[in-house]
Amino acid sequence: MDHGTPDNMNWAGLLQNVLVMVNLRQITCGSVWFSIPEEQEAGVRVGSLGKDFSPPYQLLTQEYLWLDKNTGDLYTTEQKMDREELCPEETKAKECIIIHNAIVGPSADLIQFPVAIEDINDNAPLFENSDIFLNVSEDVAVGTSFLIDDQAQDKDTGSSRELQYHLQDSDGIFSLKVEKGPVIMLVVQTALDREIQDSYQMILVATDSGPNPLSATLNVTVKVTDVNDNCPRFVSESPACVIVPGDSYRDMVVAQVRAEDLDLGPNAAITYSLSPKVSERAKKLFSLDSHTGHIRLTQDLQSDSSEELVLKVLASGHHCPPADTWVTVSVLPMASKAPAIKIRFIAEHQNQTIVLPENQPPTVLALLELGGESDLKGMSLIIEGEVPFSLNTQNGKYLLSTSKSLDYEMKSEYHISVVVRRPSAEGFVTTRSLPAIKVRVLDVNDNYPHFLQSHYELQVEENNQPGMALLWMKASDADSGDNGRVTYRLGKHTSTIFRINSLTGQLSVSASLDREQQDMHTVTVSARDSGSPSLDSMTTVSIHIFDQNDNAPVFRTPHFIFFIPENVPPLAQVGRIGVTDPDVGENGNIEVHVIDSSGKFVIDNVQKSLRCTTSVDREMKDQYELQLLASDNGHPSPLTSTAKVTIFVEDVNDNQPKVILPNSNLSCLTVSPATTAGTMVMKIYAIDEDSGPNSDITYIIAAREPAHKHSPFRLDSRSGNITLVQHLLGEDLGMHHLFIVVSDKGKPAPLHTTVWVNLLVNETMEPCHLDSLPKSLPYRLAPPPSEAPICRTEGGPASYTQLILLVGLGMMLASICLSVITAVLYLKQKKRCLQQNKKGCAEDNEIPLRLKAKYYSDE
């Protein structure tokens, strides 16, 4: 947005601020006060200095406000004012005051005026955490309160800072109680039952009291913890009646009872037992597993008659009366001698146990065959229970195979119960004819080590202590033994300063980290198991190095040398100050100051350049020595460095030559007619305060009076010596006015001054006096370059040379004419003198040879 201010006012404002603080008197205007709400858009009028001060107006800092230089009106800029950022320590105070500086009035007075930044409700409340978890026992009394140890904070002030709390999604189970402080309590409103609902999700909302209320939320999770308020009970699936063949083997599972307790953990532990009222026959034949509820045969049955046994099973829990159920076991008589089952192992086996590596495709394990003296008609072999094995008939025999690949990590050992199934009057009955076939699954290294994260992010401050631990990484391997034993190593291209413990996975750094050399490191870590062949997996760790203020600003050179012309305009750039700081953020934010300046030079910290605040004059001072101090804004304390600056002021042709001798245009020197040719009559002496070619002086006779005579005097253009070039004649008697132009050789155009040299050729050497100069100036100097018309600037020197040439040629012609006329008159006069009195004539024409070495002036 254009406010009528140049783009470079950022640096110019900063520069002017330094300038005026050095050079101008400071005025504090307590009556000038402005206020504005924060976060205003650009162009909002804040107030005006016009009612208290006269124009013009200039604001020294235009970061947040800009000032109309004609009206004095203050407006906001595109950079919004954030009260919480500008006054972070005063967010609880009533006022946030920012002092601004401005130059006002024709006398350029410096004033300070405060601008109060008013708070608006632009900050929502903020909880420190996003979630909070509470554990509440299910038997807690209604009305019990629990502290929510997290209060929201609001950076605003006044009513915008006052917070109200309410609870959402509590469904009347919980309510909120807020006490002074604030202390936020969660109150139980109804009885809890973990078995009905074990957790509650609610939202705590904090809302401020600003004009447009803002809010923040906190997720509150209440986990209802268990108490032992439930007792075991048998489920409906528990068997009531089972049938057992009369030829069943020992350890055969007859039935399984199952009870449940809705509590958790130890509160849900159930113990099974047989009632003391069970018959001795039942106690002798059956056993009950107190943990699983399995009812097994304690011996082989060889029963030729039917028998029915009733078992009363009890399920007991902590501090609960036992639950009971009844199981009726019907023992059938042996129909005939149980058939024998022959087994021939095909797969590898050890001690009647089949050994099979995991992950094998369906594999034949053994060949089973029914035999014996009994009638085998209608009999078959089946596998009890759900196991990953199958029996397939082939030519009257049975192939025992795996039905799918076995996984050691799922289960490492199986017991295959193969029974004989035969028809009976009640249906089919089963008889176990051989013990369970055992299958042991061998572990294969089929699981890769697994890191908890595929990528880790670390933030480490530089200049750490060598050997500091950075991270503990853990990779798990589901395999067993050596297959699951994991070791750690670093990738090939990892920097040698990093170390990892091969057994624990602790990553450390052996040297101090330097952010200026490298601000981020990427470390690759591999986890490898000890299987054969071994398997490995990888993860990466990105280590971001935080900056410390460990580098002082560095000047490009310890001694800067600059050259400036003496006519340099105010605020012109003298030169760039190269200074760097390899730190970042505030640690690398550099400010440079001139610490021993008279105020003529300041630092523009925006462009890092040295600027001249006022005009300089080489003739007054041709060299300046400065000391620069560079300071960063680092914490805990800034670092500084210094540099020297030498500024040489180069000459500009700003001084006209100054004639010392003669000291007046009315000065006069008497020259004797007897002076011999070649004698130096007098010397013009001029000086120029400039230097070099700007002070190189030349002298030119621009005009003579009388103009019609041929002048016997010559001027040396370099030395300024005026010499007599010929013998003086009678016609040379009288006053000779020489109009001398004294010029330097300055660029881009020379500067001039003029002087009249007055020589009186007279026989008497008495001092001469002048009361006036020739009335009309016979020669007019060209105006200096600043006054000459623009179109003639380039042709100025050439025009001047041409004019001198023309004047010289004219004077030469006039001198020749005068010489001829003088010679003719002289011859006539000489002839007349010879006829009359030669002696008297000679006395009248004698001119004594005597020079005056001193100038006389009437002034």
C-alpha cells in the first residue's frame, strides 16, 4: 500500500533516528497522546500532530505508523501491531505504551509521543495440554470431585482475559465445579459401573469474556477402574451331559466347564473345584483342572456295562459365594476290543515327536492305519479339535498332513488327538486308541527386526558435551533365540562423530556439534538379528542443531578505507560496511554503531552502509578516523567486535584562485623608462585552497588599457612574472592597465578570478596613485558551470579559448599599427630636434632606469 513514502524509508527512518538523536534537542510532549486498538488494517487514522505542531512533519520510524508530512495525520501501515508481541511482559498490565519519535516544525524539533496499543480479543484461550486422563473407581460416591490439573491461559487483558468453563458430552454423568483460582473440579453426578461403561470422553471448553468470545478445548478422558463387585457365574455353553466310551484312555478330556466374572484382573480370577458331595466313584475316575475347567479321565476305562456319574462343579471368586453347575457323564460299555492304530512317521521326528520347521507348505507328517482283531466296518479315524492338521484316506490308510503353514510365533507345539469313530445305537462314539501325536514347530528366522519408528526427529543444541547420549532406539524381533537377538550399527556414510551401542541401541555423539558447520545431521541405524541368514531393518534419525550465540560479528576487514568528494550531499552513502555473523535468528541479527563520531557519520543498519549526515569541507578537514562497534542480539549476552574506518575527503574545485599580490585593483607600480628589456617588473601571486589540478594556477592578460598601444609588458602564464620585453620609448610613457585573468585547472570547469595590474611608465619614481579603473570592463568572464546555460556547458572551455585568441589577435594588430605610427612620429620629431637644439631635446627624452619594488594602494 502506498502512503506517499519512498520505499527506502525503512533504512532512512532508522538513519534519521540516529541522526536526530545526536544532533537535535529532544522534546518530550506529555500532552500528545494517541491510542489505537491492536491488529488494525493499513490506513486507519490514529490521530494528528497538526493540532499541536506546525508542519513539516517527519516520523523517524515507520514500521507500524506512517505520517503525512503536510497534515501531520498518523495512519497505520501494513505491518499490524500485535499488543502481545510488542509488550510481552505487560500483557497483564492495563496499558501497552510505544514511544515514537518525530521531527516537526521549521526548526526541526525532535519530539516523542506515546501511542497506547489497546487490547482486542485476538487471542483464544490455550490449554497447556490437549488431553487429560483421570482414573475414577467405579464405586466412587456420587458428588465426589476430582481436580482437573490444567487451566487455560489467555494473553489478552481485561474482560478478554476472564475465562468461563463448561463441560460438553458428559450426558449428565459428570458436572463441572469451578472455584476461585481458578480450581476446576470434575464432579461425579451418578453412580458408575465399569461393567456397563468403562470410559467416558468429554470436552472441557474454556471461553473468554471478550466482545467476540474465543474458546479452547481440552479432551477429558475418564477411565473407570474396576472393583470386585461381581461374582463368577457359569455360562450357558457349559455342558450338562456328556457320553464317554467304555474303552476311553487316561487323560482324555471328557468335558470343559466355563464360568465368567465381569470384573478385571485379579478381581476376575476364578477357581474350579468338585463339590465335596461328589461320589467316591466319580472322584476316582475324574479330575478337574482348577484353572481351565477341563474334566479328564484319571485312568483307562475298561467298562463292559453302562454307568452314569453326576459331577457338581463349583466356580469360586474372591469374597464371593461359589457358583455351581451339574455335569452328567454317561459311560457306555465297550462294544468290542478297541481297534489298534499303527503309526509310521514320514516327517523328521525325535522321541515320537514330529519336528517341523515353520513356514513349510502343507506337508505329510505320518501314515496311520487301523488294525486289530475287531470288525473295522464303519470305523474311521478323525482328529479332535480345531488344529491345522488333516487326515486324508488313501487305500484304506490315513495320511496325516499339515493343512496350512505353521507359524512358530503363533504356536510352537501341537498335540494331535486322533480317535476312532464308530457307529452305535445312540449315533457315533469316539475312542482314543493312541496317545496324542506331538508336533514341535522349529523357529525360522522369518521376522525382521522392527523399530518403533521409521524416522526419528531430534533437536540438539550445539556445543554439547562430547559423549552426550542422544537417543535410545529399540527394535524388536518376534523370532526366538539367536533369530530374535538384535544388534545395532550405523550406516556406512554416517559421520564418525556418532556412536551407537550395538547391544542397547543408545545413540551418542562423541564431539561437540557446530551448527555453523552443519545445521542438520542424518544418521542411518540398522538393526540386525543373529539368525542365519540374518535379517536387518533400517531407520533414520534427523538431528537438527539449535543455534547458540557462539560467534561474534565479523567485519570483512579490520580497517575500512573510503574516499568521498567534499561536495557529497547529506545522507549520501560513504561505503558498505561488510559484517557477518554465522549465527542465526537474534544471535545473528547485527547492529553496527559509530562509537567515536562527531555526528558527521552514522550507520544505516538496514543496508549496512556508512552515511554522511552533513556536508564536509576538505579545506577544513581532509581525513576522518572512526571506530565501529558491531553487536548481535544474542542470548544470554550479545557478542561484539570492532573495526576502524578511515575516510579521505577528496578535493572538489570549489575555491576560486585568490590574488595576494597585487593586493588591490587600485595598486600602482612606477616603472622607469630606463629599465632594460628582460627585466621582471613585478610578480602576480595568487593561491588556490584546492589541491592537485584544482589548485594549478595560470595567468592570462585578457585586456589592456590603452588598447590601441602595443604593450611592452609580457606576462608569464605559469609564474605570474611580468617582464619588460623591449626598450621603453617615449610613446610608452604613461599608465598601462593590464586586466589579468587568474584561472585554475579544475574539473569539470576551471574557476577564475581577475585583477588589474597598473604600471606607470614615468621618469620620476615617485609613488603613483589611482582613484579609479577604466570605466568599462574590456573583458567578461564566462559564468561558472552552475550559472552557465545548460546547452552551453560543454562548449564553455572552447568558447573561452576562442575568445582569448580573438582578443589576442586584435591586440596584436592594434600594437603593430601603433608601432608604425609611433615610429613615423618619432622620426619627424627627431628631425626637428636636430634642426633646433639637439641638447635640450635629449634632456627632455631621458628616462631614468629605476624600479619600485613596492605596491602602493589608495584603498
